[in-house]
Amino acid sequence: MKKLFFIPVLAAVVSLAACGGNNTKTEGSTENKTEETASEPTVETVPGIENVTISNNWTVEGNDQMKFNTELIRVKAGEPLELTLKNVGKMPKESMGHNLIILKSGVDLPTFGGEAAAAADNEYIPKSALSSIVAHTKLLGPGEEDKISVTLEKGVYTYICSFPGHYALMQGKIVAE
């Protein structure tokens, strides 16, 4: 009976030891890859970005259905981006205003959205989160437009409309390459 127990245990130990020998090679490969990628920052992969033309002059429209007409923007990093927001809706600014805020990487959208909703006195740009913002337009009513100019470093940036309740639907990505 003891032999029946000992044989599977011995087989498991041998299997684990054999696997351990391959880990050395894998670890060496991983270290080399880490050193290679450390020299050049990687950009998050955004599905569909390969189908978007690189341009540093973009116009984004916001409408009464709480949608941006453009959800992917591709720009050349290190060069000025000219971004125009147009509110093409008909509803009043007080009930359907739109802005466009470019956020730094890693910003928690629900937290930012909550702070923005409480910032009506500052066009829904929360003063408590200014360090999370790369650039923003003013809050626009129907038929209005605003232009911002910003130079982005290589990376992926989320942009949103911070009018209360809008950020969940009105958001997109800017990929700076």
C-alpha cells in the first residue's frame, strides 16, 4: 500500500523538477525582453487604430444623443494637435452641454466623472482633479465650437465629455505615436 502512494508522489516530484529546468531558459529570455522594452516605452494597443489616419488636426462633434462622432484619434507624438469640438445638437446648454477633456493615463473615469458632476460652477471641470487633465475645451451649447491645441507625448489618452452623466457614453481614445 505504501508503494502505491510513493510511486505517484515520486512521479510528481520528477515532473516538477523537469519543469524547473525549462524555467531557467524562460527566465533568461524574459530578462532580455524586459531590457529591450525598457529602452523604448510601449504604447497600449487600441483595437481598430490601424484603420485610423494619422493627423494632428481633428474635429469632433457632440450631439443630443450623447455621442461623439469620433471615438479614435491617431496623432503624431511631439507635434501640436489642433482639436476642435463642435456641439451639433439643438438642446440647450443647461441640459445637453458638451465639452471635451483629454485625461492623463490611468485616471479612474467613475471617480473623475463624479467629481466633474459636482463642478457645475466651473463648467464641469473639477478643480480637485486638474492634475488629471491634459487639456479641455469650454462647455458648449448648441451650434458652438471651441478649439484646443496641445502637444502629446507618446501614449494613449482617454477623452470624455464631463457634463453630468455623459462620460459613460461620450468618450474616446487618442493614440499618440
